[in-house]
Amino acid sequence: GADKKYVIEGIFLQSNIKNANNRIYPESLIDREANRYISEKIITNRAVGELEHPETGRDQGINLRFVSHKVTEMKKQGTDWWGRAEITKQTPMGAIVAGLMEAGVVLGTSSRARGSVKRQNGVDIVQNNFYLVTPTDIVSDPSAPDAIVTSIMENKEWIFKDGVLVECDIEEIQKSVNKSIGNKTYNEAEIYNSILNLVGNK
């Protein structure tokens, strides 16, 4: 229906861990930039990301024509930053993402930033001039080790006709989803069944 909300959530940023681009982001820098992003962008309703990184280069600023989602929340978990974003389904790119989610496509998230790196012991260490453009563009192949995002469609008709999914259920599902992704055993049907079970137990 028209009121269906599409949401993605998962780990947006990871520090002190080598990513697929052979890069390490020190925790102090990630924290500095995540907190700046929250105060400058999330709180002021300017926190958006695009579908795919810009083709002209990963450090480009946001182009509103390609926005697919709005970041609504970020919080620190260990050395990671977890985030939540709402798909802007009334924008062309957001509509594409919503369509992919409807089809059960597993999406990834990848941050975009400016700054230099310094090679140390064969690894690129991100330097102090690091500037976070967006914590999440939606991509098919994320570089951060755990940046597969799960999508939750927040509407009752999605799965059941006469049950109520309460917040704690969503969190339970999220935990099992994250665990299965962590174990590389991501299975759409299993997740679907676990949701049906929760609803059935009401």
C-alpha cells in the first residue's frame, strides 16, 4: 500500500578492522566523524545517501538527484556504528531500492568519505583529514566486513492479516538475521518463517 515504509538497518561504519579495500579506519576518527554527522546532518534532516557511489569518484558530495534514502538514526555498538535509514520511495532512486527490497534482494551499505591514507605495514591507515560525506550509500558489494543491511518493511499487511508485530519482535528478528548473516547462512525463507512464528505465537 501507499503507506508502506521501507527501512534498512545494520552496521554502517566499522573501525580498527581491515576492510575489503585494505584500509583501516581508526576508532577515534570514525567516532569524531559519526558524531559530527549526527549533529550536522541527522538532527537537521539533511542526512541522505545515494544508490551506488558516484561514478566520478567516491569522495564527491551528495547529489540530491540520486538520493535513495534518509539516515534517521546512528548509534555506537562496540567499535561499530549501527544505523537506520528510511528509503525515500518517492524519489527515482528510492523507488528502485524499494523495488529491489520487494524482490528480496540483499543490499549492502558503503560509507563515502574524503581524506588521505598512509601506508603502514602494507595497510592503508586513514589520516586525520578524514571527512565523512555519508555513512551509507546503498551498494551491491560492501567493503566493510559486516555491512550487509537487513531490510524491514514496516507494514502489517506485509506478512500477516491479523496479528501485531511489536518492537521487541522486530528486534528479535533483527538479531537472528544479523547472526545468520554473520555465519554466512543468510536465508530469506528462514527469516520469513521466524517472523511468521513470532506472529503465530501472539
